[in-house]
Amino acid sequence: MIPVDSAVETTPFRLLVVGARGQLGTDLVATAKAQGIPVLGVGSRELDVTDQEAVQRVLGYVAAGAAEADQRAVVINAAAYTAVDHAETDRDAAFAVNADGPANLAVTAERLGLGLIHLSTDYVFPGDAGKPYRPADPTGPRSVYGASKLAGEQRVRQACPDARVVRTAWVWGASGGNFVKTIARLAATRPTLTVVDDQRGTPTYTVDLAAGLLELAGSTAPGGILHLTNAGETTWFGFARAIFEELGEDPDRVRPTTTAEFPRPAPRPAYSVLSGKEWAAAGLAPLRPWRDALAAGFATTPGAFRVALEPGH
């Protein structure tokens, strides 16, 4: 956990984004370019994080370029196995990508003197809290996915003590598949929807998350675990109603249901709100409220979410 009295300074750096074709990775690369940060983005086709030799080759290339430019180099690992339900029966694959891969990155980053930011998840917690989880609170994942992500955190911190582990939750954005796009598609095809109202968390916009991670990458904040989400909290039901509002649809078409009435192979945390106190205490800018971020997403890239409403979709 980063200490409360941390002083943050900003320094120039070069960036490697691992998992650059995912929701977050796409916005990390775009935001870095917009900020004038030299960035290389690699997807799974360019870098299989479970291949130690490939990791050494790519990170070595980045380290050499940074040394030539006399700059720091930072790796942000946004690659992950995120098929939560499939992980229950695909444990080896989940642990390979979410634990072995991050360990490979951490070992190599430590050897080459690269900064490392590793993305993790609210699923490392049991979901039975009554107030926002702090970084030092006891973990206790209830799913294979959560266990694999916790193992990744532990192996990263063991191999690279100066690494920053950033937990986030309920991520959505203009790229890839996500809850916002699913609800938009269903809004166009069903008269009513039922959405669980007994799981609580914070929707987090990839554009905002990317900006926060880049601020952390450029800072001198020490290694440790931090939480970063948009501000506030809601349920999936509340999130769905907000999406309907942005679509110009009647939110009363969304009906509440319970987790028990909508069983899934992998258990979901009933409560997974993450506290941003340590993030702010480190001198880093908190993210805006989730509802404001949702409105901004629809205003900025409406086609990414409204395409589901067009004829033929």
C-alpha cells in the first residue's frame, strides 16, 4: 500500500502497453499518443506473455530504446484472461495468462530496470464487505478468475517489488465487448430487461482509467497496491437504467432481479466497491463520478454504443 505522505513528481517516460488491443489497452495507446508520450502497443499476436523468451525480447527492445533516448521506460500490463465463467472449467489457461504471464513481465522488468504497472480486479475480494475495499483489506476470491488475478498480483510483487498493482472494476469503453454495449443491443431487441440489483460496484470508463494510469506511470509514487475506478457506486440494475437514459429509452423497461434468479457458473462479488483513498493520498487525481463518465462516453463516441440501435443489428 502506498503511504499517505507520498510526494508525487512527474518525469518523462516511454511506454509499452501489453494487451494493447483490448478495451483498456486501446485507450491507453490513444491517450498516450494524444499526450505526446512515446508508446508501443502490443497485442497477443505480437507478444504472448506466457512465453518468457518473447517477453525478454520485447521488453529488451523497449529498454534499449529508452536507454538511447535517456528516458525511463514503463510497462503497463493490460493483458488478461477475462472470460470469468469459462475460467471455472479452464483453470490452466486463466492462470497461465493472469499469473504466469505477469510473473514473466515482472521478472524481466526487474532485471532490465523498467517500471511496471499491472492491472488487477475487484474479484480478488470475497464481496462481503459493507464499505469500500482498501488495498490492504484481506482478499478472498470466490472464482477461478479472481484466484488467477490474485496469484498474478502476488507474483508481480514478489518478482518486482517496485511494481504498482492497480485494481479496477466494471470496466467499459468504446472498444471491445462490454456491459454498456450489451445493454444497448438488448434495448433494441427486447421490450423489457431484467438485471441483477444485488451486486454493487463502480462502472469505470476506459478513457478515464487510461488517463489515471498514465498519470501514475509518469509519477514517482512508490511500488504497492492502489485502487482506481470512477467515483460513486451503483448496481448492475442501476447501471443498466443509466444506459437506457443515455440511449433516450425509458429506464422503466429495466426490471430488477436477484443473483439467485440469474445463476452463473462463476460467483460474482455481491459488493466490490473499491476505495480510492490511497490513490488520492499519493497525490494522484481521482476520477470523475461514473454517471458523468457514462454521459461523456455517449457524447464523445456515440456510434460505439448506438450502433446496436440501427436497423439490421
